[in-house]
Amino acid sequence: MGKKAFLKVDIELVRKYGEQEAILYAFLENLSRVWQKDKNDYMAIWTQYIAEQLGWNRMKITRVRDRLVQANLIKVQCGKNQNHKTKYKML
């Protein structure tokens, strides 16, 4: 059994946007503390990595991510193909 990872989920985000949105936001927030960022403060993350870590499929990630963008909690620059990761910026 490996190290356990914990997410600190904001209950206000759960109430306002839903559980899935709060979980994805908390996951991205954790990554933003340690992940390398570019000069515009974006971090590049493969969708497959998020899927593996959260146990979600790509469609679910995209759907939840888009709701976070609409709520103005994150910005996203979609990757062009499998060689270019999607970029996330926490707002």
C-alpha cells in the first residue's frame, strides 16, 4: 500500500457548484502548489493523469472542468493533441 493522498475540499464549493467540481478544483489546487508553471502561471497536465488519479473518464473530466471554467474558478487552454497537454490556471 502506497502513500495516501488527501484532498482538502471547500464545503462552500460543494454547496455552490457540486461535489465533482469541488473535488476537481481541490485536485488542481493541490497540483498548483508543486507543479511547474509557465510564465503565464499555467500548469500543463495530461487529462489521462487526472483520469488515473481521480478514477474518472475523459468525458466526465471535460464536463466538470467546463463547469469550473464557467464559474470563473479556473482557466483552461486545451491541448492540440496527445503530445500537447491541457493547461490549467487557478483563478
